[in-house]
Amino acid sequence: MELRDYLRGLRRHWVAIVLLTLVGVGAGYGWTVLQTPVYVASTSGIVQSTGEGDVVNASLGDSVARSRVPSYLVMAGWTDVAQGVIDDLELTTTPEALIQRVTVDNPSGTVILSVTAEASTAEDARRLAEAWLTSLGTVVEEVEIESSPTGAAPVQVVTRESASLPSSPAFPDVQTALIVGGVLGLGFGVAFAMIRTAADRRIRSAEDTESKTGVAVVGTIPWVAGFDSGERLVDTSAANRTGRSGTFAVSESLRSLRTNLQFMDVDHPPKTIVVTSPLPGDGKSTIACNLALTLAAAGTTVVLVDGDLRRSMVAKTMGLPSGAGLSDVLAGRAALSEVLQRTPKSNNLLVLAAGSVPPNPSEVLGSERMHTLIADLTKHATVIIDAPPLLPVTDGAVLAHQADGALVVVTLGKTTYDLLDKALDTLRKARGRALGIVLNKAPIRGADAATYSYEYRRDYTSSSGPEAQPEEGAGETPKATPKRRGHKRNAAKDAELVTEPPADERGARD
């Protein structure tokens, strides 16, 4: 994978990254709520000479006070001091546990003792700090009196600053917890996106598809909201170039697919094309119908054959009756001229529905009569066959073997490379030719969107009018395709597309 693949992965999973970041922030805030708040209050006292006993000189008294400060720092951690605080405040804790909540410091070069106390409430923290300094002074006084030959303490600890009531807890720090939680959540989100991107086996881009399969991507059909729910056909006329952006993107992509098929082999372009997919739901029937309409719009005589005898969709998609069709022709129950149907969408398009469902579709599609029928149709028109999916049944591979090649339709972001590889392997084993891969339902915007903007195409062509040609590379190569007069046929002349059925078929029908 390259750097651009990881960047696409970040764009593709940005929602998960944002959600995990928010979860991290929420977890950080939740952690602060579950913690017991700790308030910190501080007070200070000064160690000074009392002016009594043998110490009468002020400067000498100050030197004595300074010499006592290190000793008093040690005494501040005595259990006697803690016990005095417990008795004074009537606490239920032990001296050892209380000592852990108090810190006594001495600013360098001073005779000041600073007491910092921690408690679950602001008032308790202030009372603890003041009581600790008072208890320390009492213990110091007792020690000094016991060691003094005069029976008086030469040095004492005097409270000079009362503890202030803290306005907010020192722990937990909500702001820090939110920042740490957000950073951790963001990290997990990015890691999740990278892992999903590295492990993702779904088809995401045309470049990766071609490099991994060795088969060219001949078309990318964008996904348009609501296009598959009702109307599955797009307007392939030139007037649609100034129509809605959604249908314009689809029709322009179909024109690109048509051009790629025409220039695939200039001397011998494919005349019989099977449209199939690895699994159902990839939109092969919709692509087959719209491709047939697009080819017919260019002046080519096209016959659209519904080769999916199990789940036929062509007649429904084209808005035609789904009565007799291909299976009836192959069984000799109807003549081809009787079941070929015209569609009001195009004068150059004839549709052959699937007909009744036979008990053995694979054998029917692989029969010699089917081979003869395809050969006869190919003499007069380009044949588009909507075939069943390749993996569930063998019908698609059987039809691909009798055609010039197959277009394999896959769903971008859904079909995996494993399924596509199996489908292409099925074609190769049936000695069928893969003309190319069609990426269906490609997003117009987002991480997996095509590099060329369909909105730009619409703006460019609409500024020049309905007859404006698309920019070079935007769609098919601009060229004039004169229409032949013989394309408008009546129903009686539709029979000229094929020869009469063999004698044994006529006998069976009679």
C-alpha cells in the first residue's frame, strides 16, 4: 500500500475517527466524575526566637531559629503531630494515613514552614492545614521546653497566614483529562482506520483493480441516489448533457464505456457482449440495458437478449411485456420475429426477453441452437446478453464461451477481490474472454470518488449548449456518426435479423 491509500483510508473512516475521539473525550470526562475530588489548602508559619532564656540578642536568636528549621521539617512528619490533629479535628483515620495527606516545606533561605494539606472538601483541606501547623507548634514547644535548661522554649512556630478556602479541586483536572482522552481516542481512531484499510479486500479504485487482476477497467458508473429504486434507464440523448447532474454523470460514463468497447479492437470490435457479475445485486441487468441504449443512440443496431433464464430483469427494466422470449425460441415454440420487441426508448434497439423458465437453463443456453441464434443475430446487429452471475450458477460462463467476451460488473466498495478473482477464473476455465471490468455504484464525492469531476463535465457542457462536446478525456472521443436510413424498420422487417429456424425446429413447432 502507498501513502495515498492510507490517506484515502483516513478519509473513508473519518466518521469512526471522530466517533472514537469523542468516545475518548467522554471517557476522560467520565473518569473525572468517578474520581474522588481532592482539594488542596496551604498555610504557613514562621520559626522565631521567643526572646527568653539565654537567648537575648536578636541576631543570635535569628541564627538559632534558622538552625532549628531542618529539625522542625522532620518533626512535621511525626505521628505525635498527626495524632494531635486527629484529636483536635476528631477524625477517624490513623496517624500514618493522615501523614500521607500533608506536606511541609521550607522555602530556601527562610525560616518559614509551609504546610499543604489535601482533603475531599475545601473546608476539610483548610482545617487540616491549619490544625497541622498548630499541632506542629505544640510539639515543637514541648520538645524545646524539655531540652531547655531554663524551662522555657527559646524558639517557637507562630502562624502568620491562615489557610485560604480552595475554589476548585486540584484533582482530577478536567481539562487535562479531556485532552488526554481525546488524544487517546484520536490515536485509536487512526489505528482503526489504518488496520481497516490494510485489511480491506473490497474493490476501491480502478488502478488497484487493474494491477491486482490484470484486466482493464473499461467503465466506472457513478452511484446516483434513487436511480435504482424506480427508473433504471437514463436518457442517452444529447439533450441530457444539460439535464440533472446525476443522470448526466451516468449517461456520460456509459458513453465512455461505449467508446472503450469500440476502440478495444478497431479492426474487429466485439459484436456479442455478455454482461455478467460475480454475485447478484451488482447491477448487471441495469448496466446491460443502459449499455444497449447507449450503443443504439450512436446509430448501431442492437439486440438486447435476456440470458438470465432464472431471474430475468430485462423486460421489467425496459418496461416491456415478459411473455414469450429466448427460451421459447430455443424450444421451437415461437419464431424469433414473433418475440422480438421494440422499445420506445430507441428505434435501433430490439429486445429479446427471457421467456418461460426452463427446467435446465444451463443446458438450454449451451445448446447448439443458442450458438446458432447468437451467430445469426451477430450478422446484423451488436448483441448484448444479460447473463446470470458467474459464481452461483454456470450459465454466465456458458454464455461467455459463445460470445466475443464478457463485461464483469462489480460494485465499488462492496465486491471483494476474492470474489472477482473467482469470477474471472470461472471465465478462464470456460474459455471465455473478459473484455473488461465495470465498476458500478462509484461515489461522485468522497474518498473513493473518481478523479474526474462529473460536476465539472456538466458545467462545462451546459455552458456551450446541448450540442457541446465534452472536454477531451471527459467522455467518449468526439466524432460524427451519421445515421443510416435503414435503421428505422417496421415490425415486418425485424425478421430479417435472423434466418428461419432449422427444419426440425419448424416441425417441432408445428
